[in-house]
Amino acid sequence: MASSLRLLVAKIIKIGTLTVRGPAGEQRFGGGGGRSVTLRFTDDAAEAELAADPALKLGELYMDGRLIVEEGDIYDFLALVKENTLSEGLTFGMLWRGLARIAVSLFRNRVPINHNRRNVAHHYDLDEHLFALFLDPDWQYSCAYFHPPGISLEEAQLAKKRHIAAKLLLRPSQRVLEIGSGWGGMAMYLSEAAGVDVTGITLSQEQLKISRERAQQRNLAEKVRFQLQDYRTYRPAERFDRIVSVGMFEHVGRTNYRNFFRKVNQFLADDGVMVLHSIGQPSVSYVTNPFIEKYIFPGGYIPALSEVLPHIERAGLLISDIEILPMHYAHTLHHWRQRFLARKADAVALYDERFFRMWDFYLAGSEMAFTHENFFIFQIQLKKSRDAVPHQRDYIAMREEELKKFEAKRRALEPVELMQGLTV
């Protein structure tokens, strides 16, 4: 008798070929003409669990080695499913779990308890050796800017910093705040490129440690400083001329958008400029992918622009530019995953095989969101005064050309893994 999973797969897979193997035997689905993927289940229970709760169990079964991809890889399987329709394959159990997760998500958004530091530590305080396996030498853990197309990851991450710096319209001696400062690469670039004074705030102890060490090594400690600080409780002595936030807004949460932009208004000088860089999704969603929520980014939420823009307006800020980068993160994630897979032995040595598969699934699933689900990056430029930014966009390209001249003379970056004495 066919398992509930195989009955479900028969309804879903029409394009391409999916072969399913396991204790119940081998069966082939689909009409061909597309991707060809082969899965093997190690036990009957695995098939039943996946059919009942695919959003969570697919990642868990792959992570635990109970689901093995024998032809293609996990990205190919995810893409194959997305290239077919899921509308006819929903079961009562899947719908029930989806509604339950929406209810839990809405409840959590209303509980007045802050777990931000704990949530950040869950991901960003992992062993720094892990990030050295797949990031560029500047440890840019956010979407790169592949302009022109086909450039390397290192070149694209530099292009990202250049593009944002150009939009910030920096001038020497300005005070800059970076909300979510990562491992310090953006702050150091801005300071060296334009002679500005940068304060970076983070909730990650590990990122704070490495950022401070990097600034010290580049003799920037007097111009670039990092603090363990939550933006909601931050009380700067003066307002900032410029604010930048890259890859942090995804951790704010929809019920905190109003407060976030009110804080930006408080922090920003009257003639100031901010650039906000974040992942966006094409429409409002009421729940985060349960695997990502449980294992990768607890408390995270990807906003739709329709959720963000009203809070900007209500905070009294003006939008001077919105740029959509639709596929740049897909390229970034592809580079990261290929680098990570190439260093599998090192990743397993750091943690274990289960952790490696968990991160393989996370990176593959994230790439698929941009290639098949219309996720994108948005960069929003904000201001308080109408004339704080030129009235046409050609200044961005002009400033980027100026920054390229600075980059040609800039002292080379020391790879973080070498600076830290890492051996991976």
C-alpha cells in the first residue's frame, strides 16, 4: 500500500523526475523534462513524518541523516518541489500545523519579553572558525552586490560596501552609527574611505570581540568603536550625521518596526541620511519557516515592504530612494554554500555531521527562496530634510568611481582567520 507521502508526491510532482527509495520500495514520480532527483528514506517512519509536517520535518530528516539525497543535492530537491504546484497536495494535518504556527507567531509578537540577545547569540556567537569556512576575507555576512555580473564573491562584497557608502554621502569628520555592526568590516571601510567617526552597536559577544581586535590591528580604535548595545536602550550623547544598518532589520520583528524608526528619528541629525539594507519578501507572511525559526534564526522575520513603509512615514522620516536587488543574494548564497561544501571536513571537525547537514539545508533553502520564491534585497535611503540628498541618482555612480580610487590605494585586509590564528 502506498504511503501517505508517496500519495502526496504523486499529486505534486508533474514536471521533472523524483525517485523515492526506502523500506517500502522504489517509486518514480513526474513526467520528466526537468530536474531529476533521487531521495532515499532510511525508515518507514521518516516518510510518514515528512508527509505530516513537511515544513519542519524535511530539514530535520535531512539533518538527522534519515533522508539522503542520492541524485542531485538538497537544493535540487527544494527547487524541484517549488517548480511544481503545492496547492493540490495540502493535507488536513499540514493545514492544522500551519494555522497553529501562525497563532504561536502572533502570540510571541505580543509577549513583552525581549529575547533579542539570546536569539542573536544562537547564531552569531557560534565558533568563529565556522564563518571563516565560507565568508570573504572581510567576513561580510550579508548580501553582496554582483555589479558587474560575474565578479567574484570578494569583489561583490567590496562593491556592496562601496554602493552603500556612495548612498550615505559621507564627508570627513561626520559621526556615523551602524546598527548591527557584524564583524566590523563596514565600519572600517566607511572610516577609511571618508575619514568619518563610526560607532557600531551589536548584540553578539563574539562579533564584538573580533570587531574590536580588527579595528585595533588597523589602527582605527580612535575612529571606529564597537559597543554591546541594543538600539532600543541606546542613549548616545549626540545625534549622528549618518546611520547605516545592513542585515540587522530581519531580526527586529514586525511589532517593533514603529519603535525602530522612531529611534532612527531620534538618533539622526536634522540634515542626516540613513541607508537600511534588508531582505524582503513579496507579500506579508504570518509565520517564519519553522526549521529556520527552530534551528537557525529564532525570532527572525523577513518583512514585506508594505509592512515597513507605513512605519517610516509615521516616524516622520522621508524616503529618498528605494532600490530592489532581486537576485544578488541568490548569487551570494550560492558562493557561500559551495565554499561550505568544499570545507565539509573542517565543518564536521568543528561540530559534527549533523550540524554540517543542518547548515547545508539552511544555505540551500535560503538560496531557493531567492531563486524560486521572489525574495529580494531592498535598500531604503532615509532623510529628514528634503535637500539632504541630491535630487537625481547619478551621484551614486559618481561617488562609486571616487571610492574605487580609494580602494586601489587602501591597505589590504588581513583575513580574519589568519589574524585570529585560526587553522581551518
